Amino acid sequence: MINSGDTTFIIISAAMVLLMTPGLAFFYAGMVRHKNVLGTILQSFIMISVISFEWVYIGYSMSFGPDVGGLIGDLSMFGLKGVSGAPSEIYATTIPQIVFMIYQCMFAVITPALITGAFAERMRFGPFLIFSLFWTILVYNPVCHWVWGGGWLAERGVLDFAGGLVVHLTSGAAAAAAVMVLGPRKGLGRDKFMPHSLPMTLLGTGILWFGWFGFNAGSALAADGIAATAFVSTHVAGMAGMAMWVALEWKCYKQPTTLGAASGAIAGLATVTPAAGFISPHSAIILGLMAGLCCFLAVTYKNKIGWDDSLDVVGIHGLSGVIGTLGLGIFASKAINPNGADGLLAGNGEFLGTQIFGIVVVGVYAFVVSFILLKFIDICCGGLRLKPDDETIGLDQAAHSETAYNM
């Protein structure tokens, strides 16, 4: 039977997850140069339209439709056929299936938006739209079905509470492919790419942090104790990631920064995502500290080797997805969530091996398909990159004939 409390909770959570996409737009836009602000924001905002269309017509059915060989859902729910106010017998028995559908839609929307930070300031808008749409169809939907839709990874026991594999690892792997295919921004190593508005980035961080409670706690799909645990674990992991990153900056560079605080918070929040409903808050703090340390080192190393992942999608989101999924394999406890598994510390080392298997499969699949898709679009659509003169002018003027600041 439909539970009004659960239904209200998931509707609100869906709205909070939608808010994360504008939050991500602000987070990214503050870190680019002023000539690319609107173009960067639009790359996130437009996903609300493009991916919602895709989700309504084929995405939801591919991800959560009746299973075909463990690999994908069929298209029997094309255009939301049969998706009504009645509860789902499989995924959410106390809320209307249409509420479950729109909640999952918000996850699909933000995932390709995350990738945009890797190629910020240098991809043409048309090829970007084509890539985002087909990436969602070829990567996000299948992986979502494998892990959450009753597919073959779920059958093997791979767990992902709210998107460490489905969201963060897939986007991080795609980001790595994009950096390799597009190459560095014009002037890398010669020009200074300074963030034009760190207050905007901090505003985005705050919006993302708020929305993350809907992202993680809402993944319990009920207003219950598991949701409460996920809510608390989300917050403490974010604060631990921030604390670790700022402490490392203070130690290594003698000055803590606002950008470091924002990056550490996002690293902690992303890392706890796959584990939030399966671990204790104390374990979440450990994961947040690990995220702050590992992601700080990854971003520092990236800067030294000239790897132009513009806004650190690989070093934060991709790596966080790996750390969190491994952490779930270590810290998970059925005493916290009976629907989960015991991890390594509870005497179940086999589960850690299962999680590692999931990381390898999802990471390799997302990278290979993303790389091939980017190469194909590059060849067939006249190139992925802006022309050199347009890159000098900036996305706002070259692609959209607008400017964020009239001075």
C-alpha cells in the first residue's frame, strides 16, 4: 500500500536532487574564466531538458524495465506506458511508481552534467549535446540497470546505495576519456586559469550539499531509519572531507583556501554516496577523511603532470566513486541495513572482492564506450573542440553570443 509519508519524502528528495544540477552549474562556473561562465552553466542546465526527454521515452524503461539477459531493461514502458500512481511491485512498494520514476530521473540528469567539468572551456555545444544524449543511452542506462534495475551486477551481489558506481564512477571514467580525446586547453602551462568567482563556487557547494541529503537519504525510498542513517552519514562525510583537505593545504602550502574547502566537501559527499545507507556515521567519517586525503593528492599530482581535467572530475568524482565503493566493501554491516551485506570488518572478505569486481567492470565499460563515442562524434560532427579563435574569445560569445558581465 502507498504510504503518504514515504511518498512525500521521495517527492521532496526528487526536488532536492534536481536542485543539485543548478548547484553543480554554479560550482563549475565559479572555477572557469569569466568568458566561459554562461557556457559552463548552460552545459549543466540543458541536461535538465535533454536527459528528462530521454528518460521519459526510453531511459526509465531501459534502466528499470523488465530484464533482458541481465544487461538492459526492455522498452515495454516506452513513454512511461503503465507507469502510474500505483506502487511498483519491485522497486518501491510504498510509493507510486511515477514518483520513483521522477526521482531516478534526477540522477540521470546530473550524471552527464558532472562530466562537463573535465572539458570545461573547450567543447562545442552541438557535439556536446550529441555526446551527452548518446552517453546516457549507451553508458548510464545499462549500468543503472546492471546495479539498480535487477541486472547482472546486482545478481552477483554488487551494492551501490546512491550512485558511487552508477553516477560518480561512470562520469569519472567518461571524464578521463574526454580529457584524452580533446587534449588540454589552449595556453595550458603558459596562461593562468584562475577561478573568476570563488563565491559562486562556494554557493554551488552549499546547494550541492543540501541536495545531497535528498540524493543519499532519499535512496532509502522510505522515511525510515536507513534514510536517517544515510542523512547523518552524508553530512559527517562531507565535513570530514572538508576538514582533511583544508588541513593538508595548511600543512603543505601554509594557507588554507576556500576552493580547497569546497573541493574537500564534495570529495567527502561523493565518497560516502555508495555506502551511506549501509555503514555507520563513524565509518562515514573515516571515508570522508580518506576522500579528503586521496582526492587532494590526486588533484595535486594532476597539476604536476599537466593533465587538463579542467575542474577535477576524475580526481574528485571518479576517485571518490572508487574509494566509496571499496569502503562499502570494508565497512558494510547488516546490523545497520538488513538488505545490505557484511563487509570485510564484519568477517566477509568476499563482499570486498565483489565490490572490486563492480569497480573494474563499470570503470572499464564506461571509459571504453565514452572514448569510442567521443572519437566517433569528433569525426562525424566536424570536431569536438572550439576553433582556436573561439576558444580565445570564450564560450559565452563564440557559442551563445552572450556575456555574463557587462562591464
